[in-house]
Amino acid sequence: MIEFEQFRLANGLNVVVAENKKAPIVAFDLLYHVGSKNENWGRTGFAHLFEHLMFEGSLHAPGKLFDELLQNVGGENNAYTTEDLTNYYELIPSHEVELAFWLESDRMRFLNINQDTFENQRLVVIEERRQRVDNQPYGTAMEKLASMIYDKHPYRWPVIGYVDHLMDSTLDDVTSFYQRFYSPDNATLILSGDISLNRAQDLSEKYFGEFKASAGIKRDFDFDQVLISEKRDTIYDSVQLPAFFMGFPTVSETHPDYLALDLLADILSNGKSSRFYQDLVYNRRLAQSVSAFQEQNEHPGVFGLYGIVRPGVDIQTLEDFTYGHIGKVAEYGVTEAELEKVKNLSISSVINRMQGVANIADFMSRYAGVYQNPGYVNELIQKVEAITTSDIQRVASTWFSPSNRAVLHYLPKVLS
């Protein structure tokens, strides 16, 4: 159980305080409710690009002074971007926590965006994409699969964006994105550790209180209908072994079926005792690896299956046997022992995320910043414990059919 208090400034900044005096440190997470889904087609990758630009200096902390000041007092910082959010975080000695307030408030309103920093970080992101996506085996698989599943919704493009979109963007585009989304009413501050509610209130008001709320952030999205027929494609790439990737549009993480789908994915593929490993890797020896996952998204996400074949195995054979396990769960269900195992793993993960001030701040940040419900972290264990074998069988029967899926085959490129 994480004890916390929260308050909101007049300009909309939401602040969550989880006081913990066990060690003289504070985790400071400033989450902006903006991710790749808030971008427009033709200008993808902006949310992630901003993760880089935010470390290029602000009016009163130019250049690399942000990092230098934190390092000089024994602090550390980083950030990450998803489809739904961007989170900037620091871990800092509690007697220096005012420094984090000053630095983050300065770049919330006074970020130093200029042509040089923009062009430099744009090239950095493009190189990051080449290394992490374009030059990796099967590296583009998930973004290609998403583009098959989503026609309208911005989950159809990757968080890192596309090179041509980044190259076509201008400094005015980037400045407009900053002004639209980097405002106190689109942000949540999570403070975990050696800081009292009164001190958090005083510092929040001092450093963020005078900032104005945005003119209004529109969150209108075009949602796709469930697929009515199967979509298939084949990619020939520089890979050694064939692989398949299969996706089913399912639910958001606030949907009643989300946790059951997440546990189903673990039953199928988590560990050597899982169904996929025992049947497809160990007994039938069809796969080098095979896995399942349920995406954790604010809007309806994807349940995915993927597998890499053993040499000499037909890719369609592995695909059929993998998908067949969904049908078996739908028809026969799962055992209590199987469900108990993955419940224990899930609960253990929740408990681990409640240990240490940095973990606590990060754990709460998503639920506080996206859903305005930091207390959800305290409900998760009970919700996991309530899942039954009937729930697992029901979701397996509900969300999976050949007409509601996209399938992508990656095959080795034939050299001429």
C-alpha cells in the first residue's frame, strides 16, 4: 500500500506526494500527458523528439547546465516517451529538491528551442531509429503490424516516428507542439520520498504557480472499428530465419478485460513452464522463440503473438500451432495452477514497483498523469487476485478470431 496525498494548483498542475523518510532522497517525476498519439500524420516522432530537446537547455539553465547542476549535488535524471505520455524524472538528495523544481519549471515554460538544437536532435533521433529499428532484424515488424491494424487511430505509427516526417518538420512545427502540450494543466508532478506535503505545496506554488494554463488541449481521436476480415502481408528482409507477427485489436488498460488478457499472455508465454515453450519450443521443436503480449495503452491496444521458427520449419506451421493455443484456451480453459502461477508473478511485479522511492514515483506517474487516479496502484493486487479461470476462458473466446487479426510474415531476403 502506497500512502499519498495530492493537490492541484489553480493553473491545473496536479501534484501527488508519497512521503517516505527512510532515506534522504526524493524522486521527482514530471509527467506530461502527451505521447505519439497526440501527433499528426506527416509530423510523427515529435513527442519523442521533445524528450531530446528538453535536455538542450532552457532560458536560465542553458546548454548542458541542467545535467551539470544535478550531477554536482549527486542527482541523476532521465526521461522516456510512450504512445500516451512523456515522463521526465530526477532522483535527488532531499535537501537539494528545490533545484529540481527550479530546473523543471524553467524548461516547462522557457525551453531554449532554436534551429541549431532542433537540427542536432533531429539527426540524433534519426540515427537512433536507424540503430534500434531499421537496422535490427524484424525491427520494423511492430510498426508495420500496427499500420495494418489501425486505419485512423494514431497508434498506427511508431513512437520514434518516420525519418521523412522528421526531416520535413520545421522549427515552427516544434515550437507549436511545445506551446500546445507543455503546460501545467497537461502535467502531473509525482514526489516520492523525503518531502512533506507542506513543503511540496510551497515549492510547487513558488516555481509553477504563476504559469498559465493552456488555451485548451483538444483530445479528439478517430477510432477504428474492429477488423471484419483478416489482413496479411509478407516482408522480405535481411533476416536469417522466418518469423510471424500476429495482432488482434483488443482493449485499453482501463477495460474490465485488460488484466485477464494480460494474464492470458503470461499463461501462454511467460517462462519455460508456459504453454508456448513446453509445446512449441521444447516438445514439437517448431520455434526458436515464441511469445504473447497485451499492450498497456490508454486507448484500445493490441494482443500480439510472434514466433521465430527453427531452421527447416515452415512458418505457416508455427503460426497455426501458435494460434491454435488460443482456441484450446477458449474451448477447454486453463488450470487453477496455471492461473495461480501468473497471478503470483503479476502480484510480485506490483510489489516490486512499490519498493524504493524511484519505483514508487514511476509506478504512480502513469495512473496519476493519464487517468488522474494515483490510487489505482493500491487496487491492482486485489484486481489481479479476483481474476478467475472463467475470465481467462471468456476473453480467449471473445477477442480472437481469424477475421479480427493482422498477420505479418518476415522471410529472408532472396539474394540474386
